[in-house]
Amino acid sequence: MSKEIKKIGVLTSGGDSPGMNAAIRSVVRTCSYHKIECVGIYRGYQGMIEGDFIEMGPRSVHNIINKGGTILKSARSKDFRTPEGRKKAYDELTKAGVDALVIIGGDGSFTGAEIFNREYGFPVMGIPGTIDNDIFGTSHTLGYDTALNTVVECIDKIRDTASSHNRLFFVEVMGRDAGHIALNAGIGAGAEEILIPEADLGLDRLVESLMKSKASGKSSSIVVIAEGDKIGKSVFELKDYFDLNLPEYDVRVSVLGHMQRGGSPSCFDRVLASRLGVKAVECLLAGKSNFMVGMLNDAVTLTPLLHAIKGHTEIDRELLRVSEIMSV
């Protein structure tokens, strides 16, 4: 028989994403609704090792649903990767009377949670928080929708300049291993070409496409590039190639960088975070553990943490076809 859950700890780990605060709020208030205690853990697993805890109640999380980042801070912990570090974390949780954990983060955070559960049988539930949307078992991760809107807004502004000066802009967006942001934002912003890791467009085809656009009467173009795309070592190397071989183009580069992580979460991300937080807590209270809560077909679902970590998300091939048609 599983131990009765009386106190749940919540932490954010890895890269921050809009919606993390909304998820913290949901976890804390769901605990209060079910009349159990909640503890916030500062700085992710490192704070767990150091016992950096704070008691949290409904008023602790007022006015945070609209804020980006995470009030509990985030950090990457080398110590938690060691058996000694995890033992110290377990001792600190036991000393504080924490019976279960909700981890808000990405696959690295879930890997730590899965190992911790395996070693100590400690109940854990994961909530996917990463703007890259590259976690298996959910159609949307926290922050992805907000990041898309941020990127589209930035590209809209860049297009104003591109059109005014007849320029070609290479816009690099986040997505080291997955091109979800580039593909969706590129279509939403009307990009002429979209380069993603999952589909190798090739330099020759890119050049051909842009020359075709120029011949058709387009005086400016936007190319959205996921940072993990394989054409060239970097977006700046790509610019150098065009400067050298296609001098008729006035090329500019814009790397959007960490502005994609920030900002007030969209309504979608706030609602998603609220739903996932409720499910995570109620699953722990029902005796379930070692799962990630996610969203599939507008229903909250459970995926074993190991599957969420090792599974691979697929790019929507139909969107690739749509982007090709739209670039005519």
C-alpha cells in the first residue's frame, strides 16, 4: 500500500519557460484545495540538495499567473547527477516531511526525477516546461505557444525593415534538436523559406528558392532558421556565403535568442499550466507516480517518464507541405 501523501514539493528545473509560474500556482492551490501542505523548492535539484525550501499556500502564488520566468528560480545541478547528491536531496526531503514531488521542466529534469524515483521509490510527477516543444507524450509543452507568438511578433517587425530596404533576412530561432518553433512561426509570419533539423533543404535548393522568389517579383525575403539546422555551421556562415556568391542580396541576420523565453505567458499556456498542475497533484494523491502529465487531443494524459525522456517528437509533415505552397 502506498504511503499517504500529506506534503508535496514543487520545483522548476532546466531552462525557464513562460507558464512555469502558472504551473507552480496550480500545484500550490490544488494542494490547498485537497487540504495538504505544499513546499516550494528553490533552484531546482540544487535547492533540494541544500534544503532551500519554503512553505507555500494560496496567497503565496497570487498575481503570478501572468508572469514569465519562475518565482522558484531554476538551476542545473551537477551534484544531483551523483549518488551522493541524490542521497543528500532525499535526506533533506525526509527531514522536511515532503512525501512527493512535482517537477516542472524538460527531459533533463525528468531524467533526474526518474532516477530519483528508481533509487528511493520517491513519488514523482513531471510537468513539461520547455519552449522547444520537444517532449514526447504531449502536443504542447509550457511556454511553446507563448514563444511562437513572441517569434511571430518579432518577424513581423523585421519584415517592415526588410520590405523598406529590399533586404534578405535570416532569422534564427530556438530549436537545437526540433524545428517546431521555426516551422509554425515561419508559416504564421509568412516566411519565404524555413530551415529545420528534421528536413534538410540543402544549400542549392535554398539558393534556387530565393532566386525564384526574386524572379517572381519579391523585393525582400525572410528565411526562418532553427538553431539546429544543418545548412552551414551557423547562420552567420550562411550570410557569408550569400555575401560572397550572391552579392545581389543585401543580407542581414537576426538571432532572436533568449527573448523567446521571456514575456507574459499566453492564455493558452496559462490554461494548460493550470490543467496540468491539477492533474499532477491529483495523480500523486491517487497513488500514481513516475509519469509526465501532458496534453493530447485536448485531453490531459499520462506518459511514463521514461517514455517521455526517450521518445521522439515528430514534425508535422503536412505543415512542411503547407510552407512550400505558401512560399510561391
